[in-house]
Amino acid sequence: MPYSVFVTVELTQSGRGSRRVVVGVIGLVLFLLAGVGAYAVASGYREQDTKYCGHDCIPGLKIGTVVEALQGQGHACADKRQFWSCQLRIGKVRFEADLFRVPDVADFYEYIGKVEARIVNPDSTTAAAGLDYMSWFATLPHRDDPSTVKKLGGWLAEQITGDGDVTFVLDWEYALERKANTRSVELTMKRRY
Amino acid sequence: MAAPPGWPYSPDGRFWWDGTAWHPVQAPPPGPPAQPGLTVPPPPGFDAGHPSVSSPWPRTPPPQRAEPYAAGQQTPPPAYGPPGPPGLNPPRRRGTAVFALVTAGTLIAALALGGIAGAAVGLATTEPVTDDRAPSFPGRFPSGKQRYLPKVTVNMVAVNWLQAANAWRCAKSAAPDPVTGATMGMICRPGDAARLHMSVYIWYDEPDKVLSVKARCDLGVGSKACTSLFGMMADTLLSPDRTLRERAEGWAKKNAGKEAMTSLGGIRLQTALHPHSMEAVPAI
């Protein structure tokens, strides 16, 4: 066999080997990348799964946890079976919140499906406290999403000094209503599809 | 026109070479068409030294001579390269195609397997968050600590100001206040005839947890007694802060005859005309 042909054959076999190694490395990288990506997606999906409350609750927050947090702020809370009612009076102003349990077939899940938060007798000096009060409840379902929290805060700030409105944010319906007969502002939030 | 036996055909078998020009083949040439790499070699004497050949086989024939060839294709005749060693080119191309297919398949399989494996691990190892902590409260979120008038005690109002300095008489009330939610109350009135026209209500949970203080005066809007009562009340409530007590007293006297509101030192003072009164509650 001529030398040139021999060298050509050797180089060809060596080139094929190199190409196989390169393909193998690329395949391994793709495998890892696809694995990491799919893991992140599946993990996030699993974390947000709300099957444990019938898919109709504020994710990951037990009603007792929220009640305890409010009590820690000095709010007085009472269990009314269908909902927990918490309130705080400062002077003539009343901050009231009803946290409704998610109904099950014959009972209730210990998670929140609806919130009614109201401020009775608000005035110009209670605007900042009122906004923070409403915002805390409104952002409970989106507490890990800063952009949505900011968006909701902007909507509330606009509506709390106006006549009120309804909006939908990521499967949640928000309605802010000003009631002249009770001199109150009320926020109702519930799950909507 | 069919090629005479022995003359070469183009690799696609559609033309034959007479030594000077390409001619289209009119009828299928006998035998299988020439294949790439198996092109019929040039006839004997058909080399660079042949006097009638302008370019060596199988280089592109001269343009004017190539017209018949080009006429059938609308494009210039292909520049057939020199035929390689018989049987070498087809296997190499076939090998490259197989390699490309295997590579693509491997990469697609890697993506699919990686995705499936990652998703399976993600679903199997992650549990839904079912008992998260409550988020922190914003800075102005109303707190139970804001329910009481800062640094104000029942003694400060009832004993030091009203009873000791002005000989007023105070009585406790066990009824809770429906407005502030205070569990206990105290009403103080002057010891003389003015008791029918002046009063101070103190609502509290504990002696040092006062929710509201309200003075009422029915001796006429703008009367000296009412203005003095409101001024002294503001001075008493802000007495722990020397700089604010004077401002508070001045504001109360100035606004005793109209409806107004202000916040000083965590206390909101509000005057009203019907009934003529001034009330102090915590500022939010």
C-alpha cells in the first residue's frame, strides 16, 4: 500500500474518532441542560401545586398562619367556622378582615379562598395605613412575585382614594368598593379562572 | 444521435464527446448509464497532447462547443471533476450521511432523555409548599400598639389635671365604648354649677392604656371657658413633650371655635361644633 494512502486512511479514522468525541460531549451537555431546565420547570410546577386545598386557595399559606400573624400585630381574631374574623380599632377607625376558608365536600380546607378587608371611618390621615393594610392582604397570593406585588400596590393606591374598581391579576379577582352608607372602603379578593 | 461505440459519455449519460464537442444522446446508450466515478475514460490518444482537443477530458468543453450540451439544461455544463478511484466517493458520502443522521439522533435523544430525567427528578423530589411563613408587614400596617394615646395615663388626665387642679369629680363606667372598643370609661365633671355644661370622657383598657379623651363644652362656641378647657386638655395630653405641649395648647385655643384636625406627637386632635367638643385619639 502506498504511504500516502496509508496516511490518508489513518487520518480519516482519527478524524472520525474526534468527531464522535465531539458529538458525545455535545450530547452530554445537551442532556445536562435539558435535565436542569426540566427539573426547574417540574420543581416549580410541583411547588405551586394547590391540590391540597382543592386548587382554590392562597398557595402555601394556612389560614392559621395568617391569623397568628395578625394577632401578633395586635388584631383581635375570632373563628366563625366558615371564616376567621380579625379586627383592630384605632380611635374611630376600624380595620376589619374576614378570611374565608375554602369549602370542601363536607367540611373546609384550612386555607384561604376569599378575603374581605375593610376600613371603617377612614379619613385623610389614615390613607397610608389603609393602603398598607389592604396591600398586605391583596399580595398574599403573589408574595413571591415582586413585580405583581408592585402592580397590585399601584392599583390599590389609585383606587383607595377613588371610587373603586375591579381587576383581575393572575387568577385572582380584586374588587375595591367605597360604601357611603357604612363610611367604609372594602376590598374583596377571591380566586377566579 | 447515438454515440459511436468507444466514445465517452458524460457522467449523467445524457451527452457523449466526439473529441471536439458534446452531443446529446438521442437514444439510451447501450448498457447502464455512466456513474460518477465510473465515467468512461477518454479514448486512446485523448489527452493533453491530442491535436483536436482544446481541453483535457473531462474538463469543461469550450463555450461555443458546449452549446448543445447547455441547451438541454439552461445552465452551463457541469465541470466534471477528474474521476476518483473507482468505488471510493460513494461510500464516503454515504458514510457522512449516516454520521450526520446518527449525530442528529444522538443529540435529539440526549435532549429528550435529559428533559424526561430532569422532570422526573423534579416531580419526585419536590413537595408543594403547604405551610409557608406569613409575609412581613409593611411599615404603616396598623398595629395594636397604635391603639393607645402615647404616654397618656388616666391619672395624668383625671387626677393631676381635673381633680387636683380644678376640683372636678370623676366616676368610672363599666360599659365598654362602642366606638373605640375600650373596656372601661370614666366621666369627669366640674364640682360647681358648670357640671351640667362641661364634661371630659376618658376611655381606657388599663390606667396606662388610654384610647380616647373627649371634652365637651356647651357654654357656647367661642366662650372663654370652652376655649380654656380645650387648651388645657391639649396641654395635658402633650405634657410629656415640653416642645409640643405649647404648640398643642395654642392650636386648641385657636381652633376651639371651628371644626379642625391636627396630629401632634402621635395624638390626633379634632374639634367639632355639634356638639361643641374636642377629641384626642391616636394618630395612625
